[in-house]
Amino acid sequence: MNTRTLRSAVFLDRDGVLNEDSGYAYRPDQINWIAGAKEAVRFLNKADYYVFVVTNQTGISRNFYTENDVKDLHRWMNDELAVVGARIDDFRYSPFHPDFDDGRFRSIAHWRKPSPGMIFDLMKKWPIKRNGSFMIGDRCTDIEAAQAANIPGFLFESDNLLKFIQNVISR
Ligand SMILES: [Mg+2]
């Protein structure tokens, strides 16, 4: 499959959108998938969107967990998605928090939502068509990041991600 063609993209916040936001989750046993989340990713794959995760993970700066923990968790999430034939094309996480800044992540401070750095980084690395692309998050900072990247942002306030995304697309 050629995955390098120009396509619209859906940028998903992670905690509170794909999995319930239990606060600083970093292990598979802490992940409860939101209803319709896996099906939503598969729906977007089939509808020819790129699917990306853009997630603030300040637990790294706070030393609750490491970058490798986050990478391992994201690999596990994609393994879980593969079981139902779904796939997240790429992940970005922002470890930075100004109150826990020891210099390690200062160079990517602009990745932290509400800044659009993670979205811009993905737009540099993937052939994304801005037209038709959008972001879904459960906080205002997600919507602000989308607006700063000049794409629509939708606040997920429903209980089923598949239904929510189908509504967004059919608007
Ligand atoms: Mg969230």
C-alpha cells in the first residue's frame, strides 16, 4: 500500500478521546478505550485519511514515566488496533511543561498544546492535504492548537468516538 500520497489527516488527542483520561496513564493496564475509538480509527483508515495522535505527556517532565514508556504504550495501542484492522499512522507527544523544565525538552516547548508544534511537525513529515483535515480533542487547548494550525477543531463531548467522527465528516 502506498501510504505516501497526499491525503487529509485527522489529528486525535489521546487521553479523553481514544482512551479514558485516567491521569498520567503510561501502561497498557491503565488504558480503557473510549467506546467506538478503535472503530473510529478503522473508519478513518478506510475513508483514506491519515490518522495521527498528538498528545501532551507532561508526565515525562514530571518524571512519572519515561519517553520509552510512552513509545511502548503507543506501540501497544497500535497492536491493539491492528487486531480490528485499524492503524494510527504516526504519534507525536509533547513532554514539556514550563513548571517542570530541566532543559531536556526546552527545544520542543512549542510542541505543547495549545501551541500547534506537533501538528506542524507532522505536516512537515507527511504529505498532508490541509483541506479536509481536522482535529478532535476533549479540551479547549486541543481546539486552540487546531486553530493555530489553521484546521478546524472539534470538542469531543460525546460518548462514542465513531458516531462523533461520522457526524463531523457528514457536516
Ligand atoms: Mg485530552
